[in-house]
Amino acid sequence: MKRGITILAIVTALLLSYALYGALIGAPTERTMGDVQRIFYYHVPSAWTAFLLFLINFVASIIYLIRRSAKADILALVSAEVGVVFCTVVLVTGPIWARPVWGIWWAAGDIRLTTTLVLWVIYVSYLVLRRLSTSGQTPKIAAVLAIFGALDVPLVYFSIWFFRTQHPSPVIGAGGSLDPRMGQVLLINWAAFLCLAWLVCWTRYRLEVAQRQVEEAQALESLLEGSR
């Protein structure tokens, strides 16, 4: 397992390095926005990665509610933690990109921005609940909250299709106009971010398993000492 993590870490480092080169040098400069558009290669893959992690959290939460699986509970926790990190990157890079291009940091009431912020708040609340609550029902309550939060993901993603928003229109898929070279760099960056998310989740999962084993051992030891 350690060898697997080491290999994944090396692959991640190589991909991130190549992706950085592609984002800053390899990709062509966008005609109207200039070099500031290059933040696109971090903003969009971060959003896609966060969505995927929240989907994993959603599925793991449902499995936990059905089977009370400790592994599913740990996977839900870990995917939410890493998902919040990537969602934070989205919320930070978005205004940095918007300010020089559209002249504003944040458009109050914008449906894409607002629903993304709500998504972030829900999952931060999920993590705060997991961290601070000591109730035996905490994993169950957290799973319900996670399922509720995941319902916001489709709204965030499809908001620019169905609502008028300050956010730019889609550049990928039907009606998109993304330069093929930009698309290649975008996908390379997403692959790098997925590997990074996988590496962090894998490491964090092992740490959480070890921590729970220690806590169970300590609880058993205290029980045995109390029965003497």
C-alpha cells in the first residue's frame, strides 16, 4: 500500500508540473482577457473535482445510512474534507478572475455564485458537525446533511444554462467555443487535480482508520480497567 501511495505521489507531481507548464506557457493566450484567463485552468478543474468528491460523499452517505458501514462513513468524511478544499479554491479563484475582466469581485444575487457559496457553507457545516458533536447519532445526522447538500451540486452546475448570470456561458460542449489546445490543457490539469485529490483522500482515509482504531483500543482499555 505504501508503494502504491508513493507511485501515485510521483505521478501526481509529474502531472501537476506538466499541467502548470501547459497553463502558464503551453496554452495560447485568450484574445480578449489576456493572461488572466489562465486562471481558468485551475478554477474549472477545481470545481469539477469538488463536484466529484461531493458525489462520492453523497453515495457513501447513502451506503452508511443503509448498512451502517464504518468504511462508508470514513469515505464520506474524507471526500467532504477534500471537496471543501477544492470548493474553496473555486470561490477564491473566481473573484480573482472576475475583477480584472468584469470589473467586480462578486455579483450579489448571482445564481451561480450564490449556489456555490451555499454548497460550500453546507459542507463546512457538515465538517463542523463531524468535528464538534460527540453524539452517537452524529454520523447519521451528518449523512442526512450531506445528502441534502449534494442536491445543490446540479443546481450549481446547470445554473448558467437556465438562469441569467454574471458568470460566463459554457465554453465546452454544445455551443462552446474553446480552443482545442486550451481544452487539452484543461483536461491535463483536471487529471492532475484528480490524482492530487485521490492521493490526499487515500492518505487521509488511512489516517482516519488508524485514529479510530486507536480510539477503540483506548476505549476498550478503559473499559477493562473499570471492570477490575
